[in-house]
Amino acid sequence: MDANQILFGVYPYIALSVLVIGSIVRFDREPYTWRSGSSQLLRRRQLVLGSNLFHVGMLAIFGGHFVGLLTPVWVWDALHVAHSAKQMLAMVAGGLAGLMALAGGALLLHRRLFDVRIRRNSSFGDTAIIIILMAQLVLGLSTIPVSFQHRDGTEMLKFMNWAQGVFTFRPQVADYVADTQFVFKAHLTLGMTILLVFPFTRLIHMLSAPVWYLNRRGWQLVRTKRALPRKPERLAPVYPAVAAASAEAGRLEAAE
């Protein structure tokens, strides 16, 4: 088995398996860690600008890749969308979204590296995942000049067939991208690596919206300064065991 088969025929299934199983295990064992660990209180203005640019850009890129790669070719043909038009849309929209995310990521990385308080409150994984995402954005933008040489959409068809082949378990799926240029292969490989480390990083908070908020499953810790009612009769209808224990404690205290 050559390197191409390992990287694009075996590695995708390893990355996807770790992504799914790792996310489920983390949700089951450490549900409170499904968060991004915000440092907004330490430096808010730069965070808001950088976070908005980064998240909007990344969501646009993710949506574009998901629709562009996993929508069957016959659907585009049925909609009479030419492969060349789809290729041009991907380059223009993906390029703008990539630049937006790159600018936001640069602000977030600068903030995390050069603000002493934030750097001290950041783990190695917090900084490393931003650097990895920035590298992936640079690779993605680097594919645009190469894609411009294939405006007929033939190169994009290779990646569509590869991505759809992975999810449909087609044999020899790696052959679809065997003759593509190195920058595309590097982009694909780093993308799969991001999926591999996804469950172990702050990226896991991307799943928080559908898991916690849409299903309304979560916890909210509330502290109050109001004194709790001391009379057992007030607690009895709701907490009979607590009321009984409180009454017994009261009798013992009076006896003493």
C-alpha cells in the first residue's frame, strides 16, 4: 500500500472514527468541558472583532465545503449549474471567507500570544489549534491560484468524487486524488488531522449549539443572597426529607 492510499484511503476513516467516538466519550465523561473557555473579560474589544471575523469566515468555509463536496454531481446537473460556474463561485466566495477568517484568526492569535494575562490563562492546546487552523486557511487560499488554472471544474470533480467516495465506502477511493497537486493534498491531509484532534481541543464547542441549546440540555448555576426559609412547614410540601431533618436538628438544638 503506497502513501497515497494510506493518506487518502485509510487516514480519512481513522480521522472520522476518532472524531465521532472521541466526541461521544468526551460528552459522556466530561460534559462541562464542552466549551471554548472564553477570555472575554481580559481583553474584550479585540476578542469581539477577531472572533466575529473568524467565526463568520469559518462557518462560511465549512458550509461551502460541506455543500460543495458532498452534494452529488447529478444534483448540480439537475439544477443546470455548470462545473465551471461552481468552480468560480468556490474560488470567489471561499477566497473572501478565507481572508475574513484569516484576519480574525490573526487578531485572536496576536491577543493570545502577546497579552500576558491571556497567555498565562491559555493552554498549549488553545494556542496550537489556532495556529493549525491558520495554517489550514493559508493552504486553502494557496489553492486558489492553482484552481484558477482549472476553471472548467475538472479538479473540483476529483475532490467531490473523493469526499463522496469516503462516505459511501467506495473501493480505491484514493485514486481520485492521486494526480492532484501537492498543495491540494496538503490541504486535505491537514483538514483530516483537524478532524482527528477535534474531540480533544476547544473546537468541541462547535457541537455545543446542537447538543445543548437546541435540545435544551444544560445546567445553569445560580447563586442567590436571599435567605432560605427556616420553618419546616415551608419545606415540607416540596422537600419532606429535608424538612424532617431540619425539624430534628431544631429539636436537638433546643434540648441542648
